[in-house]
Amino acid sequence: MPRYLGQVGEGRRERPGPGRAYEAAQRSLAGSARPSILVSALALFFSLLSSSLLSAMRLPPCVLLLLGLAEALREAGASGLLELSLGKFRNVLLNQTNPVEAVIRNIASNVTVVIFQVHAQQNSVVISFDKNPSANSSGTGVDKGLISILRPQQSVCTWYLRSLDANQVLSTAISIPYMEKDPIPGGCNLEFDLEVDPNIYLDYTLVDIHIKFAPANLGYARGANPPACDSGTGQNSRWRLRYDVYQYFLPENNLSEMVLMSHIRKMSEVQSIKANGVKMLTLTTDDKTNVYFSSLPGQGVIYNVIVWDPLWNTSAAYIPVHTYACSFVDLVDNCSSLSKLSTKIFFTVLAVLGLFTCFFGHRFWKTDLFFMGFIITGFFSFVFITRVTGLGYDVRLILTAVAGIIGGLLLVASWWRFGSVLLCMLLIGLVLGFLFSSVVFFTPLGDYRVFRDDVVFWVTFSSIALMIPVLFVGCPRILNLLACGIIGSYSVVLAIACYIYTSLAYITLDLLRRILNDYFSRAYTNVPFQTNDFIILAVWIMLALSGVTVQLRRERSEVSFPPHPYLIWKREKERRSTNILDPSHHIRPLRERIHSKLLQIKEVFQKEQPAGERTPLLL
């Protein structure tokens, strides 16, 4: 979105802040580590109530959150014991002092591996095999899991859960079984602490998101030795495995904890991942097990990886991981405030000028030139300042605005002096071509592997951008009308993006990121397209069509472009100097000139009077 123009933020883990309903529930539970009998009874009541109400009506998020807490209290119980069933999600309320013991009983003999995972939105949790966790037997994070390799005759598995935060933490847990022919996620781990690590590790900046995971191993029976990870590269080794990386977007403008809990369930098991997620790419064992995506601050997204064994046609899923690419606790630029004040002011003013250009740009030709010159000079100035200097974002934005104003005035001055329609339309056509080319690479075409190469990308991008002014070289007025309508209306979209999340802002923002960051070419730039985006896209199309249509109807009987200003000024100067009796020799007062300009603007909004007699007939 526009607030992140060129900001290359340092990687930060997010700690989203809980909602008001959640805080109220925490305060009510903070008095004791274990819920009382009354609280347990209330929890059971609310849990039973939720099962009947949720199917009959849609409840507000705060009510859903309280119902989730009640369910967590009931299922954790006063004893700190959490009884689980394979493949079933359970909500659990964790604290720092008393770990919760999660137990699965009566595991079938054909199950060889159980992956246990727990997810929270904002606070890290600790999951371990023992009450006293160690580095090689536990994991810490908001999305963590452990894998249990079952011994012969083993039918019970136990894990321990607790939070790192002093407050209560709502989380959801699930255990997923796999058979002996299923691949084992993270079975050939050589990088992380756990011997077998099914977790996906995620880091983010304001520019990109980086996920990495340990390679998988082939499945094997209970009591057998695991296949060697480096025994060879043939079809009987782990090198035959394939990794499918999936992406899933949460609802836009929704930071609810319960929404995350409900949607992360869709990305935990193999079949639900394939049904709900979007497959971004497939990795072989020859590829590095790390992937980059473009960052979408404020937009929730879940990632997961499915490892597939083509010989047995079996699959297994890693632990899903989520991020909002922003912090919930920062006072400025947090997930709830979509942009800085300076960004809002900049793009709001630009949108006002763009909206005027959309409907009146061709009539007020110099304003049109100033708008296009502002965009060209401002864009290249921002890139240059960001690349060369280490100034803060607000300072860069101010300098960009100043440079844009100077560039707009220079373009107007060049038109006044030289009067070259061809030069002006070449620049305006390049701006429109730039936007058109950005739209092309905003589609799934932009994620093709061939465009990872910067040379291929920029040659293709430039060719598409140059195609627009070349196609319209014979009809410059049509080109200007299209540029006024499309570019002017898109500035309104950018202004809307400062207040409401929309993926349409990334049409140009992803291109700016690629210019400013040397390694952004490796990132996949898929974005969500949900209800807000369809509405704003409709607004953009409506404004563009309306602007072009209105200007076509108004300017159909006018000359294509105004005459050369310098020649007119020179001719008038010579005429006044040779004919002193000419009234135009004397400059009118400023007040009269301003009044004349206002009358010209007023005439734009007046309907054309019918021809014929306009005075009443004499009696």
C-alpha cells in the first residue's frame, strides 16, 4: 500500500495485541492459574450454547471470541489435562506458570507418525515432549509443532504446552496421524535444533516474506531404522520427493483472533490445504527449501508445504505458519493504522488533482501537463533519493512532493516555450504505458519463472510501456483523454488504499519495490482479490469511463490542442508595440483578470444554449 513506498524495514516478529473482549476475559481469569468450578460451569454452558447458536445465526466477533475462550476453559479443564483425538481441533487456554498436558490415547497400530501442532495469534507458546523443555526437544513460536515417531506397541503420546506471556493465551491444537508410506516432514533436518523438524520458519520485512523448512524423509514402519538422508540421489531415496508450497489469504481488513483460528484449520491437513489454498510453486529436492513472497502489511496470510512421494502417491503436510507482516503493538504503523499521516496527505492531494484531471484534464491542458509532470518527476525523484540517501520516509516524501511540483512546472514551461504536442504526448503516453505494463505484471503472468531475470523483466516491461505511445501516435487527443481518465482515476484508488486495504495499490507498489530492492525479483507477488477489491475496481472503471466519456462529448467540437502559447504571446507583444491605440495594449487590472478566469470556469458547467432568437418579440 502507499504507506510503504520504498520503506525497507528490518525483519520483525509480530506480536499482535489482543482485542478488548479478549483483554476482559484475561482480566477475569488472571486471579488464579486454574478456573474455578463456577467458571468451568459457565464455560460448559457457553460451549453448549455456542453449538446451537452458531448454526442458527452469525454472531459478532467479540461474542465468538468469548465462546472460544469458554470452549478452551472447558476442554483444558481444571486439572490442566487436555484429551485430544487424532485429526480433531481443540481450543486451549495457556498460561506461563502451569503447563497443559496434551494426551492422545488409543492410537491405531498402523499409525507410525503423529504431528502435534499448536497455533496462537499474537503470543508465543512453548510446546515440548517434557515438562522441562530443552532446545532439542521443544519449539517456541506462534505456530509450532512436534513430530512423534511411534515405537512398536505405543498407543499413547504426550506433549506439554505453556505460554511465554504472563497473560492467558488462547490457542488451538491438533494432532495429525500418518502411515508408514507417508513421507515425514522435516525428517532430514540439518539446520534447526529439533532432530525431526516439521515446522516452517517465517521472517518478514515491509518488503518481502521469507519462509524456509527442513527437507523431508521417506516414511518407514514402526521400529525400523529411518532411511539415510544422504545415501544417494536415486528413486529409492528422499530425492524423489516433491514440495508444493501453498498460500491462503485471510479475509481482508479482519484482524480477529477467532477468524485466524477458524481459517488456520483449513491449512493444516493435506486434503483441506489442496481444497482451500493456492499452490504457488513446486520444489524438487535439488531446489533450496526457502521461498520469498511479497509482503502485504495488514493482510493476514497462511503458508504451508505439502511433501509428496510420487512412488507411493502419498503426502504429508508441514506445520502451517501465518503472518500479518506488521506489528500489533507499535504505536505508529501498526496493523490497525494503515498509513502514516504524511502518506495520507500526499495521496489525498494527489487524488484531488487526479480527479480534476480525470474529468477536465484536456480542457485545462496546462493542469493536465502539470499533473503528468508531477508524476514523472516525483516517481524518479523518490527512487533516486531512496537509493542514494538514508533519509527518513517523511523527509523523502516531502522532497518527492517538491521535486514533483518543480517537474510539473517545467513541463508546463516547456509547452509554453516550444509548443511541441508530440513531446508532451510522448511523456503522457509513457505514463499510461507504465501503468498498463504494471497491470500486465500484476496478473499471474508476473510470477512466471522467466521474469525472475531482471534483464528479461525490464526489457519486456519497457516494450509494453513503449507500445502505448507508438499505437496512439496518430491520434494524440484520444491518447490524452485515455491518460486523463485512467491515470487520474487510479490516483483516487491510491488515496483509498491509505484508509482501506486494497490489493489494487500493489499494481504500482510492487514495481517500485522491484526498483528499490535488488532481491525483490525472487519474491512471488500474488495478492488477494476479495470483496473490497472488486468494489474499488468497479469505482476505478466507472471513474475512468465517465471521465473519458465526459471529455469526449465536451471536446468534440473544439480544436485538438491549444495553439502555441509562445507564438501567441510574441504576436500579441508585437501588435501592442506597433498599435498603441489597441485596448489590448493596456493590461487589465488583476481583479478583472481573475473575474474573467472564474467566468471561463463557470462556462464549463453551463449547458449549451439553443440556437435562434433569444429576445422576446416586440408587441
